[in-house]
Amino acid sequence: MMMHTTLAQLRTLKLDGLASGLEDQLTQPGMAGMSFEERLALLVDREIHCRNDRKLVRLLKNAHLKYAQAAIEDIDARAGRGIDRREVMSLALGDWVDAGHSVLITGPTGAGKSWLACALGQYACRRGYSAVYQRVPRLQEELRIRHGSGVFGKWLLQLAKTDVLILDDWGMGAIDSATRSDLLEIIDDRATNRATIITSQLPVEHWHAWIGDTTIADAILDRILQRTHRLTLTGDSLRDPKHAKTSKKEKSIDPS
């Protein structure tokens, strides 16, 4: 009876990992030969893993990644794609998030830009960082709605605290003056202290013309290009069936 009360109290305190670990110990005869300190260490370790798992689920849910299952371990680095697996792994395992660096992924349509961006975002979540995915063409309408409902300022503050912001399909379609100003605010809040991933079919040298306003374009590009990693994808579209790999694993990957 006492143990049932203890387990209930642990769950009331939201120590679910510790409670589950204790239940397992009660059913394992070998635990009787372990010291109190050893059993306690196992319980604490179980609680830590349980909390990390819950945190990862929450981070991935809040990230709204376009390709939630994208993982850097599944990168297709076949010849002709312009991807150096070692370079990508070195970036993913490095300190680019803490350092607030930008990652620019460019290449033709169907080359896998969005997938790679989501894979980097997903790995950042696995390391405990927060991430948010946004498609720039859709973001323009969302910004108008947020301004109209009076929540833009609050949303901007929340976005500024996000460790990794993914801006997908940058440079696709025209933008108006209000969106240009909002993009500057978003980028300015992240300059030097928050990481940003940008994917674009448009080469970086043409971004200035796409933004349109010379002053705002100079300000945005100055902040983005301060500390940046560039990945340029090449090759034919992965959406073309004749270029798809036949393995079951890679058929499950939905390239951008």
C-alpha cells in the first residue's frame, strides 16, 4: 500500500520517468543486490531520459517542420547533388546555433533544399534547441493577419526567442513594402545571436533585386551575410521518378 501511495505521489509531481523506473525495479529480482545509491542513480537517469523525450516531442510539434521525419542521417549525398556529407555533418554537430549563424541553402527546384533545411532543424531540436518553420510566400499573408489582429508585436518577440528560424522558398514571388519592413525586423532581431536557415532557388547575388528597396535590402543582406554557411545543391529534380532511388528508406524521403 505504501508503494502504491509513493508511485501516485511521484506521478502527481510529474516524475513519470522515476515512477516507471521504480515500478520496473520492483519486478526485477536482480535489483535486490544493488545498493540504494545505484538504484537511485538508475531512477534519476530514467527521469532525465523521460524528460528529454517529452521535450523533443514538444519542440518538434512547435517547429511545424514541412518534413518532420527529415534527418541528417538520411542525407542523399550521391554524386552530382553538390552535397558534401562531411560538411553537412560538421555543420549540424557544430556550434552554429549557439553562435547565431545563418545557413543559406540554394539550388534549383526539386534539389532537396527544404528537406535539408528541415533535417538541420530537426537535429537542432534533438539537441534541445527550439525551431520554427515558415514558408516566405505564405508568411506575407500571415503577417498581414497578425498586424490586423494586433498580435504582431507579441509574435515578433516569440520569434526572436526561437533558436532556429527556417525561412523556406525565399525569393519566390514578389513582396510588398510592408513585408519587406517586417522581414527586416525579423532578421534584425536574430542578427548575431539567433540562427536562421534560408532556402532559395534564387542565387544570393539576386536577392538584392528581389527585396526591391535598396536601403532595406542592404540592411537585410548585411545582417544575413555577417556569419553564414552556404550550401549550394545541384543536379536534376528529385521529384522526377527516374532519378529516385529504389531503396525503401529513400522512397520515404519527400524532397523539397
